[in-house]
Amino acid sequence: MVKKIGLLVAGLMVLLGLMACSSDESSGKSGGGGDGDVTLTMWAFPGMGLDSKIEQYMEENPNVKIEVQEADYNNHHQNLITALGAGSGAPDIAVIESAFIERLKENQDQFYNLNDYGAEDIKDDYLEWRWREASSVDGSFVLGVPTDVGPMAMAYRTDLFEEAGLPTEPEEVDAAFATWEDYIEAGRQLKEATGSYMFNLSSDLFTVIREQATEQYFDENGELIIEESEQIAKAWDLTVGATDIQANIEREETEWGAAIANGDIATVFLPPWMLQQIKDNGPDTSGLWNVAQIPEASGNWGGSLLSVPKQSDKPQEAYDFISWLMSPENQLDIFKEKGNFPSTPEVYQDEELQSYSDEFFTRDDLGSMFAEAAERVEYVYRSPDTSTINTIMGDALASISDNGVDPDKAWDEAMKEIDRQTSR
């Protein structure tokens, strides 16, 4: 996935550079439907869990038709990039996943500023860090309305932990894994006792530790700080030192599902949307999983924005729909139906969210645990070059695991490539 995102970002840099002034001609269009019938096209990728709410909106607004066109994650973003670059063919509403937000904010003239349609009035409904992610630095431009969030936790196999002599109750696991060093040491103990690996892939561990920093590759002024960042150095060193307890399996590979089903992987770094993937891939492991907080701090993995490209001639109608769709009450309904964790903290005290549980994971307070994790997340500035650097760092870690490259050499080569890519 890291490599695929990198290719898409490279395509994005070329295509956005070719954007013509013709797209500006559509910026003055507004209204679109008036009191008559309105059709809104919406581009999304599968698994967003919005179908029933979209149907509800059309039932309550019979003059509005929402036409959803889905493509897989990579093709969806590539299609959007192509349409923006061509100046035509974009939808009325476009989903933008977090990996692409900063790059598209850099070309915000291709989108409507949702502050002009009422977004300022709803900003306090959302987690502060998510709204900042959706906005320009000064808050004057809002690219999109936030969807769900991915606060991080850790699922673990209780049977494997027990066999290895590790604690199995969540509170005990939280205490025993207070640091990443504790986690890695326990992973070696588990590997020796059971033969199973502690986690799936080095780059995933690196990502989770990196995401616990408020400054990562760049500071908030956009200055590259990767070689000065203590958290990046920590994430690299810990990850390189844990190569022996990773299965070297990407989540997108079919082998990941088999490893989950067979007990070959003992822990999964877990945003809420990953719960269903574990259930789908290991249905016979029900009752063998529990969930604890990840060591040291929280972090976020995932989330999108619903944006309105300037090629749409129905910006108000599009905004009215997406602001309704992602309202606190609807995000709560979507969570109850699909498990997408809300970005609207006012619903975190709802009894159904607080008491949300799943027998598959044998924990009766999953909802309140994820709510706590979500509120611990802090804003992170992500440069338009962040995805490119993610790809470079992922490739460097893969070179160590796959080809036995010396870690110091892999780091040096990664820094040279980052300098080359960001200096262009």
C-alpha cells in the first residue's frame, strides 16, 4: 500500500502541475437545483459504510438523487487526480483519504471553500485535530467535512499470550507493555515459546510509533526535520531492532488473512476499522482476541474528508448533503451499524458507544476505550511530501527485512533519496 500511494502521489504532482485555468470558469457556478430535482455524483471507495444513510437522505429529500460511483482505493484517487488535472469530469462530491489531504490542500483552488457554505458553524462538532487537518493553517479555507477517525489500539491473541506466560487481561497488558521496549521484549518471549510472530510488518510498527509524535518529518513551518527528529530516530531504531519478531507480511496480502486465522501473528495494531478485517479473516478465532491500548501514546490511522470540487455546479446542495451525512447523530448511527469511529466527540458519552462491545474480542468497553484513544490524539502537520517520504522509509525497512541491507546503509540511502525527492 505504501508503494502504491507513492506512485499515486507522483502522478498527482505531474497532473496538478498541468491544471489549466479552464477549471476556474466553473468556480462561479452555484445553486444547481433550486426547488427542482437535483442529482449529485459522489466518488468514493468501497467499505465506507455510508449506503444506508445515503438512502435515508434521498427518502427525506425526494428531489435529491445521490449517485455513488465506487472504485478501489488506488483507482478512486487516480480518477480524481486525472479529472482535476483535465479540468473536467470531477464529481460533485469527492472522498479524499488522509494520505492525500495535504497535497490537495496545496491546490485548494480546485475545490470550494466550505466555509462559504456554512462549515464555520459546524467546526466545533469535530475533534480539533481532525478539523485542523481539513483546513488551511489559518482556518480560512476548509477543504472537506471529516468522516471517521482511526484511533490506535492493539488486538492480541490471549491464547498465545497465555502460552508464552504473558498477561492476558487488558489492564495487565497495558501495564506490562508500558513502553515499546517492553512490547519488543515480550515479542521475543512469545516467539520463543509459541513460534508465532509478534506483529506483521516492520513498516507498520514504524508507522504506529511515528504517529505518536506531534512533529514527524516536518515542523509546522514545513521545514524538513526528519534527521533531527528524536521520534523518527526512535521509531527507526526500535523497528530495526524488532525485525526478528515480525512476520514480514503486508496487510494487503492474502497471507495476512491466513496468518490471522492460523495464529501466526499475535498482535495487530488496531484502528477501529481493523476489527472487522480480523473477524473476516479469522472467523474461527472468535473469543481468542482481546484489545488493549498501544504502548506509550495514542495515534491515528485512517480517516477521510468529503470535499466539493469546483467543477460541480451544485456546491450548496453538495455541502448540505455532506454536512448532514457527517453530523454527530449520523456518525453515531454509522458507528453502531458499521463500526466507523466518529470524529464528533459529543457522541462519545452516548451510552451505546460507551458500552459498545463485541464478543469476538471479549472486551465489554471497546467504545469507551477507543473514545479515550481518539481524544488523546494530537494534530500532526503533514506536508505534501509526507506520502513520498512514507514510501521511501517503507522501502528502506523492506530492504533490511527482504535483502539483509545494513540498517545504517539503508538509513543513509533513504536520507539521500528524501533529499533528492524534496529538493526538486
